[in-house]
Amino acid sequence: MKKILSLLLVLMLVSTMILGCTPAEEPAEEPAEEPVEEPVEEPAEEPEAAPLKVGLILSGPINDSGWNSVAYEGLMKAEEQLGIEANYLESVAQSENEEAFRSYANQGFDIIIGHGYQFNDAALAVGPDFPDIKFVVTSSNISQAPNVAGLEVSNTEAGFVGGIIAGAFTSSKEVGYIGGVDMPPITDADKGFKKAVEMIDPEISVSSTLIGSWDDIVKAKAVAGEMISNGADVVLGNANQAGLGVIEAAQEAGVYAVGFSNDQSDSAPETVIASSKYDMSVAIIFVIEQVLNDAFEAKSYILATREGATGVIWNEALKSELDPEKVALVEEMEQKLISKEIDTAQF
């Protein structure tokens, strides 16, 4: 019995020693805390810039197939190509020019274009009151710091192109130029017309008359008719809407007419052999781009054939019936304008 008790005591002691030697379990490590990321602020979106607002003031209707329609088409092209906000006023009397400029300026327009030399005085008067607005007058060489500029398609060169066509295609050696109002754009074109005819053939006679109007179609037709009766077999009208009267007179007499400003062959497809391009749309887009590119200067800008603002617009329906040697002569002279072998600025 004593041996059994002793054995039990020994077993108990051994068990106790074994338990005492077993290493205690270490507490489980708590996972490290993830660093808290600060929220990233998205950059604020810049508001879209408002489109440039361009106002065009016209002395006549936009459907005159000439001076005013060309400028209107230029404004529409600029709206499509450059994303501007375009607006226009048509048939504005000269006595209302300043009022029209001020109206657009007070509405916050960025560029205001007066289409024609007759807008000079109004732009110069209104410009100082709105120094942050750009005032542009077409067919003009004015400038007034910091915000008034002239914008020209070379009238001399446009007249010269018309003279090339007239001089090349006359058979009678008599041609006619009918201008509108007595002002530099019209007289400069007349000068270019005469110079071109002289270069083609010094023996060709040029009749030249100003009718003193932009819209008197009846008077322009009568003057052109008289020139035709006196032997002219090619006539050109540079008189805005009144120029349509010149084309009518040529059509009725069965002689050639030369269109001016834009393609006027639709007015008389069988007698308008070509038109002298005066593309103010090229110039209008150019000056708007100057403002968009922060490159506008208060100076006189002049564009011509090299820039695509002037040149020959053939009546393609009639061109194939024309004397190819005369067509070639016209195109050769046009290339000389582009290369500046002929420089109308020197006339």
C-alpha cells in the first residue's frame, strides 16, 4: 500500500515538472494598422471660355451678290471654322454708323467690323470709348492705337485682275469700268484695271465712270449701255448692288461682262466670262484669327492674290468655249501676281 502511494506521488511530481517546463503561449500579434490615405482633391474644371463675339455692320443687303454678300459669307465661314458667335446688321445708313458701333460695343462684342471705307469716322470716334474692344474697318488703311485697325483686300490688285480679263478678251479694243462712289477703294481698283489693260495691250481704250451710288441698278445699266454703244465689248461693274445693272446691260447687248467681288456668273451665265475675286471672307477670317491668337495690332492689314483674297474666278460653264490662248494669258498674269513678279503695291 505504501509502495502504491509513493508511486502515485512520484507520478504527480513528474507531471508537475513537465507542465512547468512547457513554454507559455505568446499572445498573438495584432495586425499593423494601415496608414490612412488623405483624400486627393480633384483639380477644379475650368469653365469653358465664352466664344468670341463678332459683329458685322453692312451698308447694304446680304443678298446683293457682291460687296455685302461677300462679307456676310466671310462671317458665316468664320462662325463655322472658328466657333465664334456671329451677328450682323444690314443696310445701315452712313448716318447710323456710329450708333451701330456703339450698340454692338454696349452688348459686349469683342470685335466689331464696319464693312467699307465709309465706316472710318465712326470707328475712330467710338474706339477710344471701348479700349478693350477691337474695331475693324474693311477696305481701309486706318489705324488708331490700341484697338482700331484697317483691313484690306488689295483693291488695286482686284481691279488689276479684272483688267487682265477685260484686256485679254476684248475684240474691239474698247473696254469699260463702272465704279460706285468716289472713294479710294473704287478709284484704286480703277487704277489697277487700267494698268492691267495697258500691260495686255497699250492700244486698248478704257472708258471709266463713277455713278455716285451703290444701289442704283438703273443708272449703272444705262452708263454701261452707253459704253457698249460706243464700242466697248467687255465691261466691269464695281458698284456693289448697282453692279448688277452693268451685267444686265452686257447680257442684253450680247457682249462680255466681268463680275466683281464674288462669282457673278449666275447672273448671266452666257456673258459673264469670269469674275475678279475680292474675297473679304479670307480677310475677315484672318483678322479674327489674329484676335484669337492674341496677335491683333492696331494697324493696316493688306491681303491679295498670294493669300487667296484676290484672283480669277472662271465661269466654268463657259471657259471651255473661250479662246484657250486668251485663257492661258490671263492665268499667266495671275501667276505673276502670286509670285510678285507683278507687284500692284508699286503702282
